Amino acid sequence: MNEAAVEAAWERRAELTEAELAVLAPEIEAGLGALDRGELRAARPLGEEWVVDTFVKKLILLSFLTGRSEMAEAGPGRPRTFDKVPLKFETWKEPDFQEARIRVVPGAVVRFGAYVAPGAVLMPCFVNVGAYVGPGTMIDTWATVGSCAQVGARCHISGGAGLGGVLEPIGDDPVVIEDDVFVGARSEIAEGVRVRRGAVVGMGVYLGRSTPIVDRASGEVTYGEVPENAVVIPGARTDPRRPGLSTYAAVIVKYADERTRGKTALNDLVRDLDR
């Protein structure tokens, strides 16, 4: 993949001719292939921080210019689709799944350009282009992993949970879920919020950049990041300007202990892909 060619095309995206798009198309396809294999990522850990690669979003957005919508073949229990981005497993055969060592339950939809690591389990869910799903992670029923969202190893994204996607603005960070995180059913995490290693996000917690995260023990209020091993539930706090009103807040009630881990851990049997 010629990154310089992709960057140059991005700067001239509103002026590209059909001939230029035809020349660019193989470079975009190669880039999406690198995303699909996990060689290219929208964000990577560097020590305790995450480094965002804005090139990935440019690549994906340009793919909407170079690609053309095509109808995918239907199969038993599967509706036809008409899209510019093909499905990840469109051409896979049984040996491909065995080599990848992933479990894909009927109803799971993954777009090409999303990486799914060995040991991952996909229930009927949706994983968008540019997303990264780490080893041993389960994406549960009706959960959504948005474009460029990063999910670490051994996580459980519970039923109906949503991880927001981000393609524009280019400089915005993707949602990052670090290793060993539990995200409860019907929770929503968006706007580049980061959930640090080992945290537990309870059922029905909504987290965006402007959501106050209140530590019940200390009273400290932070935004945009759930601390390591924090256990977070939905709550409220008094509006300082209107004491008669309360506004939504996420509340850290404690930090995870063995009892908490026992309640949220996935049984190893669900990840055993050798049986």
C-alpha cells in the first residue's frame, strides 16, 4: 500500500477524477486488507497511552469514493445486502475459520476491514469497518462495535451494548476498551471514551465525553476515561446551579475484587474453539 498516494488523494478528495479513483482503488483495497488482518489499526497502545492513526479514517472514507455498491449473495437465513464494503466472511470457507480460530454464530455481521483475533466469539452482532476485536473477547447478542472502535483481549461486550464509531471529524479519537473489561447489557460508550484495563461497566451505563464520572468514595469528578478496575453504574448528581434538579452521571461505586470478577467472567468453555 502506498500511504503517500492515499494521503495525497485525501487532500484532493473533492477533485478526484474517475481515472484517478480507478488508480487509487487498489491502494485502498490493500489498506482495508491490512485493517482486516490487524496489521493496521485506528489506535495502538503505547505504554499507558494510546496513539491514534488518523490515516485509517482517511483510508476508510476514501473507500466510499473508490468502491461501488454491489449485491452480496444471499444464503439460508441471510438477507441480501447492497453495499460498498463487502462482508468479512463473504468468501471464507471452513479452513479459513479453523485457521482464524474464531466462532461466528448465525446473525453475526462483520464488515471487511474489521479485525477479529483468535479465540473471539461473535454472537449475532454488528462489527463495523476499522474495528478491532481482541483475542478471547465475546461480542454478545445485538451488541455493536462501531467503526474504528478498539476492544482488547478477554473482554465481554454484553447483549445490546453499543460502542460508538468515529470517522469524522478526522482528529477525533475512537472508543477504546482495554483488556479484561466487562461492558454490561444496554450500555453505550461513545465519543472516544476510554475504559481502562479490568474495569466493569454496569448495565445501562451511558458514557460520552461530557458524562461526569463520579467517584463515590472521594467525590472526584472526571470525564472521558474510566479508571483501571473501576466498577461503574448509572447514577445522578445534583445540578449545582439548580439544586432542585439532578443530572445523569456515571458513578464509580468500588474497584473490582474477586467477587466482582466471579460475577462478570466468561466461562472458559465458551472460548474453547477446539471442541
